[in-house]
Amino acid sequence: MSKKKKVKNMEITREIIGIIIVSLGILSSISLISNKTGIIGVFLRSIFFTLMGFGGYIFPLIIIAIGLLFIINKIDIDKDRKPMHLLILFFCFLTLIDIKAQTGTSLSTKITNSVELSKEGLGGGFIGTVFGFVFLKLFGSVGSYIIIAFIILITVLLFTEIRIKDFIKKLKFKKNNITNLNRGLDGKQKISNTTKTDRIDKQIIIHDHTNNGQKGRELDTTIEVNTTIQDEMLVSRSSNVIANYTLPSLELLKDFEKKQDPYSKKEILNNAKKIEETMKNFGIDANIMQINKGPAITCYELQLAPGIKVSRVVNLSDDLALNLATSDIRVEAPIPGKAAVGIEVPNRIKDNVGLKEILQSDEYISLDSNIPLLLGKNISGKPIVSSIDKMPHLLIAGATGSGKSVCINTIIMSILFKAHPDEVKLLLIDPKVVELSIYNGIPHLLIPVVTEPRKAASALNWAVEEMERRYKLFAKNSVRDIKAFNEKFENKKEERLSNIVIIIDELADLMMVAAQEIEDLICRLAQMARAAGIYLIVATQRPSVDVITGTIKANIPSRISFAVSSQVDSRTILDMSGAEKLLGKGDMLFYPSNLSKPIRIQGAFISDGEVEKVVEFLKAQNLADYDDEIIETIHSEIELDNFLGDRDELLPDAAYLVTGEGQASISLLQRKLKIGYARAARIVDEMEELGIVGGHEGSKPRKVLITRDEVDSLFGER
């Protein structure tokens, strides 16, 4: 059974239990005030009043509350102790009712009196009498009240999961916010440096997301992931699709230990003080309210006083970097969804974000897509996992060594750990030869990794033809996209279409060989391929306008920028500055099409050794099945290019023209192809050399020697 089905069944079970408990509570409530609930009602009334006295009126409400907590998923059946906490509070209430009435008489006498009182719904019942008697004997009346008060306090804290320290801190925080705001409005806020230091130490909330207890829950998550993997291990499908495919195990990846910085908190507080002092020196009234420590950077949330322009803080980034004695500082003004400005400062000791950690996250496990886009963690330590079809195409750029190749590897790995080869196919283009060739032999590849620029153009041309073929198929079956098509053929696995992800690792090399052709093909795919289930991920280390042209940018809305050397390069990629201040080594700005501002992310890291282990695991299954038709199409186009060599690019058009007209002449080519005499004469000579037309016959037109079908076989299907 899949994980999603198990979760659904558990939710249904929880709701059923909740409904049963609520029904019991309602029945109990009615039985206390009415005689129309039959024998069961009389029995419940007798039990409740005997055991709980006056508390019998309250206990049904507790039952209803527990039932409602089950229904709204606030109670975990296996682990949660909230019902027990409610019962402890209730028992304390019963005990307090009876302590006041306790005297020096024996327990048996008190029980007899309690039973008499309970018939009228008074006292604490049998439970309250017994507990009250025990507490009085052990602690006396005053001691009993103190002990019970402590028990109530502890139980309330456990039930609400609130710490006293945090509660007091929150109250102080709110009080100081109101005080600071009033002082700011009056224009009388004068705080000495000493007072500021004390306030920073006591009031700023620091969230250290590098110590979020990931290791503590690793065991449970791993079990959950492995269960999902085991459920999908043996997938038996129709005869012409891959069967018995095993998803790779997380054991192939390694864990990264967190680097501990003993001076981290002290350094963060000192930086906060310096930032506030810098603001004060430039006449900006601002206070740091919250700090988020991420894997590579720490974000200081700065709250500005009324009337302060955000642009004044943005212009102080260089001054802040000077005062903090650190590398480039990035100012996010304002932070989306918050009334604060974010000042992002690099950490002295940076943590790696391991791919395994993200693959174990709830975000990745619960993602309902077989083409995940796994990137890393944001400043708050939250894993950033999306879906490629939501992009739907992605442009990645950055300087050499900034983390592009690792990012592409993590994206490919996130697909390999999630998708069956029948569901997702990869078309990898790697002009640098050494980056993606390691993936040769895995079952997800349509063809071996393309490393020659001329073959890359042919592969993209095939993708365009496949896109057109799929659209004709959709029109024939009256559907609009690949999802609707596959749903229509849910029971016919052999007719379903797989998603195709095209990854180009270095666009600049391709643009040098055939810029116009590559640009046209990429733009056609970017404009139309999404609904056909074909997605583009294009990477380059040269973010210049001759590589990332305006047409390509306009058609690829989602971008990722790694560290670049200049603000001009940042604007080329993101249409805004900011990427020039990134740190490198996986530090990126992710700018999806649905957001107004980019998100800063520390990219997940996977080593070459881990990639090799996963690839070897997949190769060992011997399931690689390349599409011979695509390979043959690419080879035939390359052979045609070699055959044509330095011949005129209009030669195929001229050949089709003369076979259609039934005769050939220089003037005919001039008129129809709109070219000059010299070029038309050269084309006629080339056609004569290839045996397409006959020789010169004076003033008569030349004879055409071949048919249109022969032209098709000579130049390929038009």
C-alpha cells in the first residue's frame, strides 16, 4: 500500500474514532438531565455521579472535546498524551472540591458520605474523596493546595506545549514594541549604547535553523521513505514497458555532520549591535526584532521607525559590510510578507546541506509529482522542493565554480529517486563532455548523453517534432495536455506518454556553433512544449546577452542565478541586481515565475562519488533501452549536413522547386527564391553536379532528372 493511501486510511480511522467519542459525550450529557436515554443513560448517570459527583456534569464535555480533537487531527492516536492531560486536570478539579470538606474522619465514612452527596450531583464523588483523603494525610490542607496547583500548572504547560520562558519573552517583546512605537511617534526615543546592548541580549529572538533536530527524526523519516520505496520496488507493467525496476536507496547517499560554532550566538548578537549602531550613525531609527540563522547566511530583520525610507537602508550595504568586516552583504527590502528589511550576512562557519537530508524531508516525500525540482534550504532552514512542471522551463546561470553543475546533479537525482523510467525520460546535452556523461547507461535516458553541438541541434529538432506529434495526438483524442491524455488511457499503460526533461549543461558552446538554429528550437520548445510534457532546463556559465538572448529570456520565465562577477550579469539573468553579492558554493537566488522576488537558497550538495554509486546501482539493473529511432534521426541529419557540406543552404528548396515546376532555369530561381543571378547560377550548377537537373541546352530550360520522392530521399523528409 502506498504512503498516500496509508495516510488517507489513518485519517478516516481517526475521524470515525472522533465521531464515536463525540456521540458518547452527547449521550452522556443528555442522560444527566433527562430520563429518555434508556437503561444505558441511567447506567451512565449513576456511574458518573457516583465516581465524580458534581464533576459528572463536566466529564461529558471533556469526552466531547477529546472527540473533536480527534476529528480535527489535533491528536496523534499512537503518541499524543493530550487526553491524559485533560483527565489529570479533571481529577485535580475533583480533588479540590472534596479537600475543603475533608475532616479527620475515616476514609470509609467519607466514602459513604460522598456516595450520598453524589446522588444529588454534589461533591467530588468517589474519585475526589479518595484523592482528597490521600492528599490531606500526606501534605495537609495548605500543602495539598500547593501541590495540586503545581500539578495543574505542569499539566497545562504539557498540554499547550508552551514554555514559561518563551511566554514571558513574548510578553516583554510586545510591551517593548508598543513602548518603542509610542516613543518613535513622539520623537523622543533616546536610548544609550549600554541600554541598547542589554535590550539586544534580552529581547531579540534568534532562530538557529542549523540545529533543528533533523537527526533526531531521521530514523522515522528514513523508515517512511524506505517504505515508499519498497512499495514501488516491483512495478509490473505491460510487455513493452520496463518491469521490475527498483528505485535507488537513500543508503547510497551519505550524511553531513553539522559544524558547531561555539561563538555563534555571541557573534550574532555583536553583529546585531553593530547593525543598529551603523543605522544610528547615518540617522536611521531602526531596531532588530528577529534573527534567522541559516546554513550559510544569517538574516537580521530590521524594523524601521515610521517615516524612514527603505531605499536609505539599501544604500548602506557597503557601509554595513565595512562595519561588520565581512564580504558582500545583501539587503532584501522589504522581506515579502513582513514589515521588516532583511540584512543577509555570511556566516563565519558555513554548513553543507546534504542531498540525503532534503530527500528525507516531508516536503519531498509528500510531493505529488514525478518530476520534482529539489534545490536546497532557504534562510529559515526550510527545504525548497517544487515541481518542474510548475516552472515549466528553467534557466540556470552563474560563474565557474559557483555550483551550477552540482545543482543540475541534484535536480537529476531528485528525479531518479522519485520517478519510474516509464514516467520520466531524460534528454541530456553536455557539450563540455565531462559533466553529464556519467549518466550514460541509466534507464531514464532516451539516448546516450549528447556531447557534440551539431548532434545537440538535431536532438532539439527531434524534441520539436515529438512535441508536434503529441499535439496531433491530443487533438485526435480531444484532450488539452499530457495529464488529461494519460488519465484517459489510465488502464492502457503502453499508450501513455512519459514526461521528457531536456537538460542543456552549457548553452554558450551550442550558441557558438549554431546560434540562430539553437535559439529558434529552444524558443519553440519553451513556448509550446509544457502541455506536451516536455520541459527545458538550460544552464550556462556565460550570462551575456549573446548567449541568454532576449527571446530566450522572454520564453523561459523561471531562473536560478548563482554567484556572478558583476551587476550587469545579474541583471541579464534576473532582470535585477543581487546575484553579484552571492557567496558561491551553492549560494543561489531562485526566481520562479509565480513570485515577485527571488528566494535565497543554499543549494543541496552531492559529491561525484555519491552520483557514481546511484548510477552504478541503476546500471546494474540492465534496463537501459535507448530509442533507436531518435538516434537514427540524429545520425541521418548529421550525414545530410556532411553531404551538403559547403553547398548553398537554399539547395534543398531549389530542388523541391524545380521538381514541382518540371523544369529548371536561373531566372526561375531568381524569381521564386528572391536571390541574385550569381547565387542562382551557382545553385543550378550544384543541382547539375548532384544529377538533379540536366545540362545546358541553349535558351531552353534545363530538364529535371529526378522525382520529388527522390529529392525526399536525398535531402530527408521536409
